[in-house]
Amino acid sequence: MTIPNEIRRDPHRGAAHRYGGGNVPVPPGPDTELIAVDPGLRESIRVLIVDDERSLRESCASLLTNQGYSVTVSGRGEDAVRMVRQQRFDILLLDLYMSQVPGLDIMKVALEVSPDSIAIVMTGNPSVESSVTALRAGAWDYLPKPFSAGHFEILVGRAAHAVMVARESHDRAILPPEEADDAPASERNTIYGRSPALLEVVELARKVARTDASVFITGESGTGKEVIAQFIHRNSRRNSRELVPVNCAAIPEALLESEMFGHVEGAFTGAVREKQGLLETANGGTLFLDELTELPLPTQAKLLRVLQDGVVRRVGSTKTDAVVNVRFIAATNRDPFDAIQQGQLRKDLHYRLRVVPIHIPPLRERVDDIPVMAERFLTEFWAQHREPGAALPTFSPEAMSALRRAPWPGNVRELRNVVEHLVVLSAPGSLIRPDDIVFLDEEAHRNAEEGTGFSRSVMDLDYHSARDQILAQFETAYLQHVVQEAGGNISDAARVAGVDRTTLYRLMEKHGVARDTLIQKDRA
């Protein structure tokens, strides 16, 4: 059967850019097998293709049938709805816009009958809005037309791989309820709280977990971005495989590409043997990119290629070394749109990763979570630091009230630290009082108690003097931070600050900020 133009295989150009419409070179043929399931297992995977374009659905069906999948086709939405109500399909390929029953309506019925089914939405009128709508409704992925045969095979291979991973997960022994409390902390639900803001975050994370959509988590440092990433992974089809965390700010730039993509022998001095990168380690699982805005731009460009096509080329290699099937979760404590404006985050990478954005509010905006977390941390740390059987201390109402009023600039991480300090110093069975609590930022706590964010000495000044003093304090602290973080490189510091070198030098001279002193302090 003749393959129509929209899925014709080009021997030189494979998978199409999923959102851009143009083709990008992808090695054809054997590479697709790297992400497909065993040929002997494909016949157990039931695929439904629904599209009102006859040539397209029949060509797609022919490709998948030749690969061994069990394929059913339908050209009418009404027939497809009846089919998904009568039998279970592992993978559904659904045209988004059809005259009678649109693809999302078919998907809704299918997922109600079989929540573990994977739905891939196809459309000849792709847009960011329709892709986000489809993925939030439960679609596993989004396939714009026209697409190449190579791209189609790779995407279905990934979906089939996810089906088999989910089957393996279901076949594993389930932990009996009476043993749940003895499970490692990494296997328990570590999200504590009851505030509406947190419950909304958890519900969104739960909905997106069962899809393969990329998630972009934002929030201040210490709010629990990695905890939400772990929650999404644990509740996904990929939970039998690894969640691989990458702190983009902690790995030296010179080593980052090798860590992410791996390298071949002789790629650089010291590369005495071939090394697999973290992307290959995460194959079949989830890659968590923490502090994404710290990732160098050249590495961002290479990562975008992996997002588009799953193709990994190790440092120093001249060929494709692997095709990986990875679910991406990214996080940052910065405003990503500011990072884009400052040239530190690629806009196209941001949009590919931000299919479903999740924002975690700071702890000071969800005070109802503080008592729940404080009690839980108290129990955990007491078991960790004290002898078995020692009576657990309790918070007095006044102490709990003090915790609720605190500003918590370090968020949940700071609360954990404060509670652990209490555990170490409290006697068994004692009553914890406000005076026992040692806050990491006592000045911030005192200011919060006084109802202001500023010290008493500043508030006693007249308006203009107070404003000038606060501005001077901010500028001095900011300049010290930005220059020190840049290692004394004034050009880099000026770029981060969004000013020119002359302005930065002028401000440093005005506030007595010495570059050499900061470098020495940093080295010390």
C-alpha cells in the first residue's frame, strides 16, 4: 500500500520536530528498535487508530501491523466510542478534530473504562494551546501532522515500552499494608499538609503523573520541588524504573555534558573508557532537572534534541549512541520568564518542558501545613536520634503558634532543621515552649513578630532616610552576592544583574564593594 506524504519514510530524514513542523535529521531504521518492546510481545499490545482520513489510518495500521502489533482501525468517532466501551486498548491514536465525535471525547470514554490506556492525540492543526489541553485531559503525547514514518514508529515504540513497564510494575509484589510503615522513606508518601494550596498542587501532580507529559515545577528554595517530582514518578507508569535527579547548579560546567550525555573513550584528557550518561541511566524512567536555569546554553541545545527525538550522542562521538525513552521533570527557584529575558534559558526548551506547570507556594502562604509537618518531623527525628521507647516531646500551643507566625524564608527545609534542633536538645516527654525554638534567621522572625519586614532602627527614621538606608543595604548585599557568584568576573556579574559594566563598577564604588576582597573570601 502506498504511504501518504504525511508519514512517508525519508531515508535521510527521520523524526519530525514535534511542534515546529520542520524535519530534523534522525538516524533511520535500527535506532527505533532501541526503544521498542520485544517483537514477541508486540502482539499482546492492542492498538486502536481513529482518523477520518482513510489513507492515513490505513498506512499507520500497515506500519504497526508489519511490526507485530494487534491493530484495529476506525474512521468514525461514534464507532470508536462503542469499541472502547466494549474492549480494552493499550494504545489509542486519535485524531483531535473529527466531524462528529472529536478525539478528546473518545479519549475521555476510553480512560474511564481503562485508566491505564495510553492515548496519543494527532492533529493537522497543531498549536501550543491544543497540545496543553490534550495533555491536561489525559493524553500521553501529542503528534502533529504531517509526521514521518520514523517519528511515528519511535513514538509508538515509546508508548509500547511504557505499556510493558506498567505491566512489569503491576506484576511486582505489592507491599502488605501492615508493612507499609517499615518501607524506606523514599517509598513512602512524604508530602505532609492539609492547606488548600498544597492539596491543589498534589491533585495536579496526581493527574499529570499517569501521563508522560513534561512537568515544570517552580517555587522558592526549600518548598519541596524534588518531593513533588518524586511523587509524580512514584505514581507514574515508570515507577519500576529509576528517577534520576540532576542538580544543574552543582555539576561543574566542564563536566556537565559528559555527566548528562556520557562520553566515548579518548573524547578528552582523562576519558580512558567509554561512559554512559545520566540520560541513558534514566532510560525508561524519569529525569529530574533541578535548577534548570543554571544549565549552560550549549547543553540546553543538546538537551532539546533529546526531548524532540530521544537521540543521545555522547561527547566525542560521531554517531548516535542511543535512543532513550525518558520522562522529563524540570524545576527552578527563579522566574523562568525572567531567565528567558536575560538569555539564561532557551525559550524553546522552556516551552517543551513546561507542558504542565506546577507552582508550589512558599510555606508562609500555607500556614495550615506547619502543624502537620512539625508533628511529622518531630516523630521522624525522634526515632532517628533517640533510643527506642523514649517518650516523645510535645509542642505547647504557644510553641505551635510561634511556628505558625514565623516567616520561614527557608521554607520546609528550614522547618525540618528547626524541628531536628528541638529533638536533639529536648528531654523525653518534655513540653516544647516558644523559648526552646531557635530560628535560623532570628532577625526575620523578630521582624515578623513586630509585623514588619524591617528592623526597629530603620522604622524609627524619617521616610527618606529609612528608604535610603534600606536601598543601600539591599544594593550592597546584592552586589556582593552577584560579584562573588560570578567569581569576580565583572562582565558575568553585569550580565546577571542586567546592567552594563560601567554601571556595576559605579555601584560597587558607591557602596565600597571590593572585587578582590570577595574573590579572596570565596576562596577561603
